[in-house]
Amino acid sequence: MKTSIATVSISGELPEKLDAIAKAGFDGVEIFENDFLAFDGSPSDVGKMVRDFGLEITLFQPFRDFEGMPEPLRSRTFDRAERKFDVMQQLGTDLLLVCSNVSPVSLGGIDRAAADFHELGERAAKRGLKVGYEALAWGRHINDHRDAWEIVRRADHPNIGLILDSFHTLSKKIDINSIRSIPKDKIFIVQLADAPLIDMDLLYWSRHFRNMPGEGDLAVTAFTAAIAETGYDGYFSLEIFNDQFRGGQARPIAADGHRSLIYLGDQVRRSPNVSSLTVPAMPERAKVTGVGFVEFSADEKDAADLAGILRTLGFRKAAVHKSKKVGLYRQGDIRLIVNTEEKGFASASFAVHGTSAYAMALKVQDAKDALARAVALGAEAFSQPVGPGEVEIPAIRGVGGGLIYLIDEKSSLGRFSEIDFVPMEDGAEIAPAHLEHVDHIAQTVAYDEMLTWLLFYTSIFEAQKTPMVDIIDPAGVVRSQVVENASGTLRITLNGAENRRTLAGHFIAETFGSGVQHLAFQTHDIFATAEALRKNGFKPLQISPNYYGDVEARFGLDPELTERLKADNILYDRDEQGEYFQLYSMTFGEGFFFEIVERRQYRGYGAPNAIFRIAALKKALRPEGMPRI
Ligand code: MG
Ligand code: MG
């Protein structure tokens, strides 16, 4: 599988784009005619620059409104084609993309189009060039790859072939089985794009909302598998028109693109009837069986405050690290680590972000395999020196530069807390709060990083993304999307903040970047937990009394239940499966907070309650007399 990307997919001047594309690891690049218009150089300069970056030009495009033209327009289109051929020879590429005609004056007729292509093939052959024909979903007469293939077949010329583009086929729900009967040598190149399912005009959808394979909702994997089953093992080229990408940073978007293709290739390689695709081998997506620990970096003062809050939540300090200023707090299955070291990564993270949950450990079946997969998909491995005899836990960089440690039971990694820590007795009087395990980890990111992290998690770990929901913050919209596995042992909510006046945006501004904004623990009895928390002096987030009138009416709750919820500031939600109870802490540090949830078969995350939680947090954060944030 050779990887390519169209220059239109990313932002910047041409040299900047090519640099990002080459660094991301692509083999080739599609050059658009506009690239010369914006760049101060001749086609041969562009060609040389591309090759200097170690890239190959996979095709030149676009050539529009070619087939089926009446005279005298027909003769003129051939003249135009000859000029494109001149440019291609200077560029140093042999493939021209012709997209299906959208001109209102064009004439229909498969044989007429086939005759035009035969003649174009003759002209291309004289110069050693090839022409690929692509059916646009909105082409005037040809808007289906099956018709385009029939034209190519009847053109019957070795220099004329077909170009398949996942968007044009999948957006129109054209049967992908039809691809399996196309001979592989007649597929000149394959263009790939995904897109979120939005009901809108095809042309507008295509030009503004395409995204990388795996980031949207189209069946790009099945489409690619159908192509691979023909034996095709040529270039797969990303052609992504997306306003956000064009306004974003070239490097991370190119890196996302490359990751999406490698991930796609890996999925297709595993499908039953594919044997020809050459894709780097890597272990399967890692199955996450739980959250091993969450680690905070803090200074001594904040660490003492945090320890106080943890004790009100029913946590006990269970151990201290043998060689570092690191404490371990436990309750049920939950392990929280507080790191106050003045050197190393935790300290560096504290210097930038302040007190924060900068690292988490995910329990997987094989940590080494999980690391190998992550690295194969372009993730950055992390390591720092450990003391003699201490466990070196494999890690990768995640959201906001934080760490994701990978631990397993098959090696000593699962026993790191016994090996590296000395147990201790926490003398404090603490009522057990029945917290059992981490329910979810909520990370806040800038909106334009959302797709990056969705792809990161779903490509490395066995998990799915849920549809995006909008959470209305009084100061703007926050987009929220969940990455979770079927068993619920991995649940990460990603919140994308568009502006810093929203609570999520404020969090990003205050903490100098993305990170874990809240941590939710699960209990089996929220009322018993609330009672224990009260005994421990826990300070819950105060929910407006108006909420309870609303929730009682909305769900027809027993007034007695409503009173209990209100007394303990518990939020309530219900879906088709069951009920959900939520209880929040006040914020700590730069806006971090804890959540406690009880799920009674409920699958969601209480999205309808978010607006009430945000309002309560904003009220709590606002000192008297200060303006609203
Ligand atoms: Mg295309
Ligand atoms: Mg939550």
C-alpha cells in the first residue's frame, strides 16, 4: 500500500505543505493546478521541489468538462488537454485526473464518451502519459463509478483507466460489490475520504466536510477492502476538502492523514478475502480492561489540598514510592497517584499546566503489543529513567502532551505498585464511600483537535466513537464525543471548546492546553456514597433547586426521590436502558473536578444535565461581584 495525499487537504504555502507531507511519511502527493498559481515557480520547479522532499507526484488534477462536448467545444477540450499534458511533462508525472463533465451543454451517451476517451488515450500514449476517469457524484450524465467504468471499458485503451473516490461512491450509497468486478490494472489510482453523515447538498458536503478515513461515518474500510480484493496494491491517496483542515496546522493534519491510512490498511489487511495489500504488520488494537491509575502532578501545597479532597471522597493513602516523592491513594479498584517530584516529566508538566491529572495508565492484555501498535501508528513513545529495580512502564504521549501508560497482568507491570511502593497505614478517620472503579475520564481539547484524538484512541485501542453531541454552555457551544468500548472498561469523553468563554475553553486557557478536566468514579449506591461523603466533609457542587422541579416533571419522578436527589445535589437522567445518577465535587486547582456516577444499565454520560452542571460550576467559580466568565 503506497500512501499519497492531495495538497488541497492541508494548509500553508506549497513548500510548507510538502514538508509536512514528507515528514508525516507519505510516499506521494497529488498536485493541483492551483498549486502553481499560488506558488512562484514553473511546473518543473514544482516537480523538482516535490522530488527533493523525497515524494512522487501521483497525479495532476483537475481536468474538467471533457467528455461528451459538442463541436466546436469538443476540439477545444482536446487542445486544453494537450496543454495539461505539457504541464505534466514539465512536472514529471504521468497521470491526469479527468472528472466527469458537469457542463449543461455536454451531451450524454456512453459510446460518445468512450470515443472521446479513446482519442484522448491515443494522444496521451504519444507522450507516455495516462488518463484516469473519475465519476463525480454530481456529474451531469456520469455520476456513478459503474457508468464511468463502462466508459473506460468501451474506450478500450491501455492509457485510459478508472479513478475510484470513496466519497463519490459512498455518499450516494452505490453498491461497493460492483468494484469487485473491475480488473485491478484498470484502476489507475484510488482516492479516499470519509465524511460525517450530514444530510446536505452533495457538492457542498464534499467540498467542506470531508475528513480522514476513520474520522467520519462512511464505510471507507469496506470500500477499500472491495478494491483490495481486486488485487489492487497501488496508491491510496487522500483527497480531503475540509475548511477546518485548510485553516489548521499542516504538520498535525498531515500526521493524522498518514495515521488514518495506516490504520485503514491494517483493518483491510485483516479482512477475509484480501491477500495482496502490503501493509506494515502490527498487533491488533489493544483491548483495554480498565484504568490502572490516574496520576496528578502537583506542588506540596496543592498536593496537600488534593489529599484532603481525596480523603473526603473516601480514598486512603495506601503507599509511598520507594525513591520518589509520590503517594498512592486507593479505594475499590481505583488507584490515584500524586506526584510532587521536583524533577522529571511530572515536574515539567506541573511547570506548564499547574496541578493536573497529567497521566493515566490503561490496563491492556499485552502492554508491549499495545506500545508497538501505537508506535506503528505514529504515536510518540515516552520513557524516563527509573530507579534500580523499579518497573519501567511503557508509555505514549497523549492529549495535551500528557502520558498514557500501558500496563498488563502478564508482566511485572501490573504489580508496579507492589514493586515500587512501600505500603502504609492511613491513620485518618475516613468513611468508606463505596467507589469501585473509574467510570470515565473527561478530556478537554481545542475543537480543532477533536478528530485527531478520536482517531488516536480508536486506531490504537479497541473502541468506538459515539456521535457528536453539542453541549450548550451559556457562553457558547462545546462539542462532546465519546470513545468507549463495548464492555465499558474504557470510557473517555472528549470535549472540544471553540472559545475560551465556555467553561471548557476557560479550562484550556487556564491550564495552558488540553488535558483531563474531570474524573468520574462509579458507585453501586449513590445515596450510600452521598451519606459517606457528608460524614467525610465532602463539598458537593451545589445544584440549583430549580433543576429538581424540572427533572421531577420531565421524568415523572416520585417526589420523595426528588427530595433525596435535591438533598444530596444529585443529578438524574434516564434513557431507554436505564437510570443515571451524578454527583459533582467543587473545582480544584485550575478547574479540575471529580464526578461520582451510578449507572443502572444506562449507557450515556448525562448530556442533558451538562447545562445545569456548567451553570453551577460557573456560579461556584465566580467570586462575588466579579464579572461572568
Ligand atoms: Mg476525487
Ligand atoms: Mg462526566
